[in-house]
Amino acid sequence: MSEKKPEPKLIEEIFERLENIISSLESGDIPLDKSLTLFEEGMTLAESCRSHLNAAEQRVQELMKDKGGLIEEEGES
């Protein structure tokens, strides 16, 4: 049974893993099956990263509203 690395929790860990995946894919020294597996993992991590960033953005907006700050929504001018 192969050991599976625990999924990164911190966004910094996600970025680090994504950088490693990109380096491996760019090297061209890995078999196609492994490349596809890494690509799939990278896509999953990218989605996780997007979720982290969206949650952080939402939290900042909530904090700004709580402090009476004005938040200009996208598309408003």
C-alpha cells in the first residue's frame, strides 16, 4: 500500500506543492501517467487555493463593514 501525503491545509503549503508539481511537469522527465496524476492534483490544489482566497476576501469585507468602512463592490464606479 502506498503512503499518500496529507493534503496541505495552509495556503502557503498549497502554493509550495503547486510549485513542486509545476517543476515536475515542466521537467518532462516523468511518464505520462504520472504527469496526468500530478496535473489532476494540481487542479485540485488550485481549486482549494481559490477557495482559501475567496474566504479571505469575504472575511476582509466583513471586517471592513464591521468597522464602518466603505466597500466598493466589483463593477461599481
